[in-house]
Amino acid sequence: MNEKLDRRKKYTRKVLKDSLINLLKTKQISSITVKEICEQADINRSTFYTHYSDHFALLEQIEEEIIADLNTYLNQYNFEQEEEALQMTEKLLEYVASKYDVCQTLLNENADHSFERRVMEVARTFIIKSWMSNNEADPEFGEYASTFVVSGSIYVIKHWLANNMDQSTKQIARLINSFKVRE
């Protein structure tokens, strides 16, 4: 009995998440209502409120799951050398490509910018580490430089997704790594 209930909960949450993602493709999060999500998911509102307090909580849950999954994926690799930054960038892009629909939607102009900021922090953690080792003499410069590089990289990724990933992950990784600030 418990297993059946867990499967229903998982299914309900998946349908709600998918419905919100579909709505975010054409509408801003602030103009989406719980009623619309429920209609698209074919679930009543009381069921929605059993799982989430509002549509912002649902969006936050989606973002948290993607970021946790991304961190888990990237933690499988141990890239600490500067020459391995290209490989790490490529792994990040491979993950984004594997979640194309969700990432494109969460990074578009209709979504909340919190996901973009969270992806930037992941990128800073995994990619900039090796870049920063060259700027240890001036850590403040390194912080500003990494912010510049990571934010530019996010916009490259957004553009790449908007263009239906018209370039390979390897090509985009090379482009992003070419932005590295040199002394």
C-alpha cells in the first residue's frame, strides 16, 4: 500500500513539474497561477496544495533538484588542473544538453533569475577553481574576473540553448574557456 502511495506522489509531482515547465515556455512565473498548473496537469488544486505551498515553491523544488543533480554529476569528476578546465566545462555543457528542455526553459526570460544565479555558483565552484590558482596574488581581481567569466559563460549557454544547441559541447566549451582572463 505504501509503495503505491509513493508512486502516486512521485507521479503527481512529476506531472505538476512538467506542467509548470510547459507554462514557463510562454509565460512569466509571476503570471502563472496554481489553477493553470492544475488544469494542465489534470489535478485538482487541493492535491497541488498537498505537495506545494504555491507555484513559486514548485519552481524552487524543480531548481533545487536540477542543481543537486548537476552537482552530483560534476562531483563524479576530479578536475583540478587548469588544463582540465576545458573538460569540466564540457561536462557541465553535456549535463545541460541532457536536460535541454528544462534548462532552456529555466534560463529563458520567463523564468525567475534564481536558477541562473544558482547555475553561476555551480560553474564558479567547478570551473573557476583552476582558473583562480593563477590569480592568487590578487584574490579580489580573481573574484571579479571569475564573476565576469561565469556570467558571460551563462549567456553563451543561454544563446546556445536558444539556437537548439547548434554547436557541439566541445566547441562551446572551447569558446567559454577562451574567455579566461589572462594576466
